[in-house]
Amino acid sequence: MSSNAPFRSGPTAITTSIANMLNPPTLTGGVNASPPTNTFIRLTHIRVTNKTAASVAVSAWIGATGVGAAGTEFAWQSTPVGANSYLDWNGSLVLNVADFLTMSAGSNSALTVDFEGEIGCVA
């Protein structure tokens, strides 16, 4: 039986350097129990907010930690977020512990990101 919990993260500033923005935690510890092996996050909504008076581009990838390699592009690639506006992604995306959602912005700390979804355990 699965029992996922609501999950929300952010707002977190997006920098001009590609940075890890979201990654599910691992499970460790416990004694004489059969704990779940790991966690996952099911994302349902991402909002990128521009708090400045100028348009700023955002990019997102899913892959290895701290990189934005070709072939791992996700959601936006140099997509402009209008001045004092926001950009939404809605869907259903599962991130496992080996998945890192990384992002970068065209201007340092002009954009923030919020994540919504649920977090659960893999038995």
C-alpha cells in the first residue's frame, strides 16, 4: 500500500550557474526493520517567478548532479519569463534518487522557483 505525502518546496532563487534545485532524499538507518529502499517525488506543478522589471530566460534539465548536458533538457531552454510575471509547468513527473532537476537563469537571482507534488517511498 502506498501512502504519499503532499510536497512543496521553495521559493528558491535560480542563479546563472547550473545548480541542483530538486532531488529526492535517500533513506538510511533503522534497526531490525525492512525499511523502504528509497524515496521518489512526483512533481505536478513548477512555477518560475520573475521579480524584476526585465524579461529573464530560464532553463531546466533532469540528469546528473550539477550539470545541464545535451539530451537531458526538460521543460524550458532559454525560455523568457516576462518582467514581473511567472511561467508554469503542470504535469506528472517522477524523480527518483538518481534524478537531479537542475536549473539556470539568464540573470543571477532574478527568478525564483516553487515545486509542488507528492513524496513517497519505494519498497
